[in-house]
Amino acid sequence: MTLTQILTPSIEKAVQVLFDVAIDKVEFQSTRKEFEGDITMVIFPLLKVVKSNPVELGNKIGNYLVENVTEVSRFNVVSGFLNIVISDEYYLNFFNEIKDSEKFGFVAPSSEDKAIMVEYSSPNTNKPLHLGHVRNNLLGYSVAEIIKASGKKVYKTQIINDRGIHICKSMLAWKKFGKGETPESTGLKGDKLVGNYYVAFDKAYKEQIAQLISEGKTEDEAKKQAPMILEAQEMLLKWESGDAEVIELWKTMNQWVYDGFAITYKNLGVDFDKYYYESNTYLLGKDVVQIGLEKGVFEKDPDGSVWIDLTDEGLDRKIVLRSDGTAVYMTQDIGTAIQRVKDFPDVGGMVYTVGNEQDYHFKVLFLILKKLGFDWSKNLFHLSYGMVDLPSGKMKSREGTVVDADDLMQEMTDTAQKIAEDLGKLDSYSPEEKLKLYKTIGLGALKYYILKVDPKKRILFDPEESVDFAGNTGPFIQYTYARIQSIIRKANFDFSIKTEIVSLHEKEKELIKQLELFPEVIQNGAQNHSPALVANFTYELVREYNSFYQAVSILGEEDLAKKTFRVQLSKKVAETIALAFQLLGIDVPERM
């Protein structure tokens, strides 16, 4: 039972007894640091129903709580705020309840609850994953893990954009310039090899445009008439008609990319339960358009195109089927959403991890599915996120200046190695242990730096700053975890027994108060689709622990009961750090 669950009915009863007034809500907030107290009740809302001044009102409720609620030891009133001091006994009882819980804060899924499907990554098969994909993958994976920890069954999925003119550009460039090279013959990851040909296409295309302009064509004419783009369009038509040679090349080059992606996903530490491919889904939804026409959800224009009019909803008219009967992206997304629920009948909601440039698209998609009568449409969420920039500026993939995900992860590992070597604390490590630690620190720094920021905000990612061993960074938190492991290794006595201490040091109490927040943080993180809530909770927990570590003696404490309790408390903090970082997809090192 949480503190608010204990206090709320007692305060409601106090108001009833003292003032003969029934209230159905009590407002709490954290006690400000400059005042004594563990939790604060906001008095002001009561003044609407109880004729009194806030100080008098607070004192009367405070006295009632001290007399009638064993968990309340004392109180103070500041203006319209009742600061309540909770007894040490409450916190000790709470700690003893959670100290042996391996999954403290996690809720097991209920068989009665509907599952949630989380979509993330969803790359194109014409280039490697880049920095933007890194944020997408980390957000989607972490949100899936947090929702799972909150008590829901979760499916992780992606839809791979494996068809279209952009794919044909890489294929055409390889046919023209590739001389039969493969990932095996070049030693390149398949996604990088294919990405090189996407860049090669763009280079040749621009040269042809420049040539045509010099011959008197306008820029617009040159872009449409350049041989490279005409050949790519012809290749797309052949793919759509099932041309055997084009299909075989498409399958071969896509597989190169999938093999490359698999390595990146493994290194990044993300996974998926189900893959969808645009080549299989692009025709989905066309039959739904007919149903929508019959229901009056859609309307057909004289040219045969089909639209939905959302102007009454503050949006605009949106096409769902072209006049030639071909589908648009919206049609495909409608069909894919419906297909996913058919594939996984227990799915009752979906989370789409897609950049904020698609905000409007998802407003329209969710509204269409609602108008089509799908009950689960009310549980659809667009996890919209901002762009990630490096100090050097915005990425441009067509020009070959994209910040490659693999290169970024390697840079993070190298940066961690440089800083760790400068600190000079790894002399006893084997080369293999060092490399593993560099990866753990480097990737932890990258993931934490990105996930600690609210998804909606744009990020300027600074690799050097992210690997700082002080401040709100992954390595700072990892270092604290490793420090606690060192304490546990040095504790040469049985610290598993229940201690008989009856009072807490102020720093011990603050640490337990922070631990107590973890279950609620998980629920809030799931509800708000925000790993930032988990990340920043973990930072605050580590700050409290370091304050505790500086203020009290742990292994040097002479009183065995106190020493035992402090080791137990340290161990629980480390376990909670590990669980929180697990939700963020971050590993923790045993030594640093």
C-alpha cells in the first residue's frame, strides 16, 4: 500500500469528522526541500468547501492524523500546505517488504488484459541505419519494455520499406556500376554496400541533370528527363509486373541489407517479435476502402479517386485511393493495422514510433480507423519524436554524409576507451574484459543521453559529453552501480538476515523514499510512453545514494545491525538501478 493510499482515506475521514464535509479527492505533492516532511497535502482546494483559513485547517487535519494514523509522526503547516512527517517504522516495513523482491516495481501481465503492439525502426532497404534510426529504435524498444513491466503483454514489430523507386535506385546503380561485387567480395556489411549504390545513383543523376541544363533544359525538365530516373522508373514498373530478373536482384540486394541490419540490431541490443514488409502490405486496405464507401465514411470523386473529408474535425480532405485504383500510404497503413489485429487477436492497442514530421499522418490514420468502427482505434498512439543532431549539423543521406549507426556505436566505444584509459583504473583487466567494458560504457552513454530527453524534444547529441563520468549520464549511473558491487564483494558477513534497527538516518530515509517511487515511475512511463521518466528517476536515485554514501559509514560501521541494513539498502539500490536500466536497454558493469 502506497503512502497516498494510506493517507487519502484518513484525510477524507478527518475532514468528515472535523468539518462534517465529504470530499472525494486529496491533492498531494512532494515536500519542498527547505521544509521538514515526507509528503505534502495541498490545503487550498478544501477552502472551497470548508470555511476556515489554510493554517488553521492544516493544523486541525495534522493533529487528527498524528492521533489516528500510526504512520504519521508529526507535521508542520506552511501557508496552504500540510507537510507530513512519516514514521521510520513505515519506511523500515516498506523496505523489508521489497528487499528480497527480484522484480521490484514490475507487474506480471494479466491474461484478461489486451496486448499492445509497439512498432519501431521501420527502415528503408536502400541504406544503413543512421542516427535518426538509433533514437527510433531506442525509444521503441524501451517503451515496449516499460509497457511490459507495467503489466501488459507486448509485441514488438516493424514494417520494412522494401519497395518503391528509392529501392530501385540502389538496384539500378549496382547493375550499372557494381561489377558483380557482393558483401563477401568487398568485406562490407550488406546494408553499407547497398547504401553506397544509393549514393552512387544520386551522384550520377545529378551529373545528368547538370548536363541537360547545360543543353538548355529547365531544372524541372532535366530532373524528369535524366536517363537515370527514367531507368529507375522502368525498373519499378518491371518489379510491379513481376519481372523475374528484377525480382531476383531485389531479393538478393534486400537480403544483403537484412543481414547488415541484423548485426546493427544485435549490437544496439534491440529485437522484434514480428516483421512486416511493405512489398506484402502495400495492397492491404484497398478492400477496406470499399467497405468505407458503403458505410459513407469515404466519398468517390468524379475521376474515380476516393477521399475522406475530415474538415469538420479540423483537418482536410485526404485521398485513400487514386483514380487509377492504386493505393496510397494511408490505405496501406489502414490495411496493415487491421491485418495486425487479425494476426494477433489479443492486440488491443498499438504504439507507432515515428518522427514528428508524420504527426498529421497519424492523426488522420487514427481518425479513419475510428470512423470505420474499430474499437481498438481508441488505443492507438503515435510516439512522436524530434530529430537528433550532432554538433556538425543535420544529416543528409542522399549526399552520403549520414551519421551511420554502426560508426556511431564504434565511436562511442572508442570514446569510452579513451576516457577509461585516461582514468587509469583498468590495469587488472584482461583485453577481453576491457573491450566488453568499453562497449558497455559507450553504448550505455549513447542510450542514456538519448532516452533521458523527452521524446518530443529535439536532441543535440554530443558524444564526449555523454561519456562524462559526472552529472546526468549513463556512465555516472553505471559507476555507482559498480561501486555498490564492490561494497557487496567486500561485505564478509551474512547481510541477508532481517535487521532489528528501529530508527533511520536521514539519508537512509531519503533513499528509501526514492526507491518507493519506482513502481509508480514504471506505470507513468508506460502511460506517457516516456523512457525519460525512468532515466531521470534512476539519476535521482543515484544522486541520493551518493549523498548517503558520503554521509554515513557502511562497511566501517561498528553497529552490526546498522552495517547489515546499509549493505542491504545498497544492494537494493543496485538492483533497482539494474532493473531501471534494463527498461532502457542498458547494461550495468560489475566493475569499473
